[in-house]
Amino acid sequence: MEITQEQKTYAEIVQKAWEDAEFKKELINNPLAAIEKLTGKKLNLPEGKKLVVRDQTDTSAFYINIPAQPKNSADAELSEAQLETVSGGIAIGGCTPDFPFPGGTTGPYNPFPPIFSKM
């Protein structure tokens, strides 16, 4: 699987936040400005959207992200292109990022933290 430019940029932002406390603070307080300063590129968020950054580096806590509820998902039908894309199947629980972060890790997100593995 080829790594996209967005994935590379995301990895760069996370790595910088891990290494630089001042950048992390700025990223949390004003993410658009911090990212633009780091990358030299302005993010173009859709109208009415905002970017929220939460510090989840506290290793004594587990975090659960509650995504927006899908609208009319029971009535949704996939297009032929979408069906073709997913026809190979998917692992239970969705997918996890498998792009490399500097330092050899595969990313900070784990949808199955150890607290759920013994259920």
C-alpha cells in the first residue's frame, strides 16, 4: 500500500508534537496555525468545519473517540465502485492506519486497547 502525502504530513505533525512540547501546546491551542507554520501549507477545511486536537499522550488513560452517527445508514446502498472496493473484505472493527511513523511505529491509534482484549 502506498503512503499518501496526507499520511506523511500527519505522521510529521504527530512526530513533531511528541518531540517538541511548545509545538504540541500550539497545536492544541491553534491547530491550523501550528500546522501551517510546520508544513508551510494552509489547510483548507470545508465551510463550517473546525479542527480539534486533543492531547492523548497520557499513558495512564485510555481514550475513546465517539464519531458522528451516520445518517440513514440502514437505507444506504453502495455504488458499484464502492462494492468493488470493499469486495475483498475488511477486518472486524474497521481498519487501522498502517503507514509508518518515524521511529518505526505504525501510529498512535489502536481501536482495540488492551482493556477490551479480555472480553
